[in-house]
Amino acid sequence: MTALRNPKNALLAALACLAGLTVTGIFAYLVPIAQARDSATLRGFVALNRPRVTELIAHVAHLADPRPYAVIGLTLAGVAFCRRKGRVGVAIIFLLFLTGATTQTLKQGLAQPRFSDWLGNGQIAAASWPSGHATASMTLAFCAVLAAPPIARPTVAAVGALFAVSVSYSILALGWHFPSDVIGGFFVASMWTALAVAILEALPDRRADADAGARPTPRLPVPVPRGSTVRSAFGPMVIGSGAVTTVAAAWLARPEAATTFARERPWFVLGALTIAAMATALAAGLARGVDA
């Protein structure tokens, strides 16, 4: 999502997300080999769920339930209004509704069982694609980026991506969804957000025009302090370092077990990396490209 300041680029990004959503749905429902890989990836996530961590995982997953979703989302809209970004606040409110409504409509309209032998009696629900929790978590990440001031957006994007990934990994470990459901949810949130940005950038900002009319003398460009780039990147660097440290610590605690687990479940490793990379790239792209 780069250069979204151009409404045409934002619209193209929305269309690309729609195409990605369509392809993901085709793979999830109509391509047997893709379904097999989807199931193999899920099996790796479910294997991580242990009784001692189930409660924590469930708590993280429920952060994207309807009630906290509404509370967090409306709070972000309030932040936008407080920053005198009324159009952004309205856009956030619409995004909260449209992304959820789209996901629920697709889930009910495309409901179809996807049976996996190893799941036994705990089969994934027929109405599971795309994931509502993945859609909600990614939507909140995007809304946070839109509501944040420009200098804070890189840090907010990093936190938002971490939130979306955490929720997504949790619902997979609990066996609520297939990985393709998560990717589909990300595409739903991305599609509507890109479309919202296209509309925001296409509409004239009357407040900005009024300010420009009241200040006929052109303002000289203000030099950006050299340290500002470092400060804006501080949050992502800290979060990235923390994530790497956590993974390294987990591996060092039981290196042989961790290595064996990864070697025996290559599709889990690929799926986990894909979800993390997708969430990070989408949030970072919005933070870099938006000017709403």
C-alpha cells in the first residue's frame, strides 16, 4: 500500500485486495492440494496449544470479539475526532461496520464443510471463511494507523501488526479457523481500508482549504530534524527486537525440540511466516502511504 496519497493508487490497491480475496477463497474451497496444505499448517498451530497456555491463548483471541472490537474501534474514532480529523473518524466508524458485515456475509453465503481426518470430532465450522477475528484485528490495526498522528504511525503500525498476528495465531492454535480464513480476513480489512483511503484522498479537505485561504503568504518548508526518523522507527525496532528475542529464547530453551517441531511441520513454519509478513507489510504500507 505505497503512495496511497493518490486516490487512483489507493483504488488499485483495493482492487488488488479484492483479487487476493477471490484467489484465497478459490484455493480454500476448490483446490484439493491447497486444502491439504491449509490443514497441515493448521495442525502445526494446534500442536502448540497446551493446557497450561490455553487460557492465555483464548484471552488473546477474545480481544477481537464484538464487544472489545467496538470499544477499541470507537475509541480510535474518538481519537481522530479529537485530532480534528472528522473525516477520518467517520471513515473509521464505517470501516468497523463494513469489514465485519462483509466477512459475515461471505461466511454465511459460502459456508461449506472442509473435512480433515486428524480433527476428528473437532472439525472447523462450515461458515468459517473468512475469519471474523482476523478481519477485526486487522481492521483495528488499520484504524489505529489512520487515527494516529504521522510521526507515530510507524510505531502504531508495528503494534497493530503485532496485535493482528497475535489474535490470528491464537484462533489457529485453538482450532477455530484454517490459515486461509485468516488471510481472507486480512484481505477484507485491507480492501475496505484502501477504498476508504481512496475516498478520503479524493474528497477536498474544506478545513485545509479554509486555513490556506486565511494564510495567503506561503509557508517555507520546515526542516525535519535528523533524529525524527530514528524516533519514528524506535517503536518498530523495539517490537521487532522483542519478537526476535522471544523466538530466540523459546528456541534456546529447548533447541532440539524446537528444531524437530519446525522440521516435521514445514507448512506450519511457512504459514506462520506468511501471516506475520502479510500483517506487517499491510500495516507498514498503510502507515507509509496514507496522508488522510
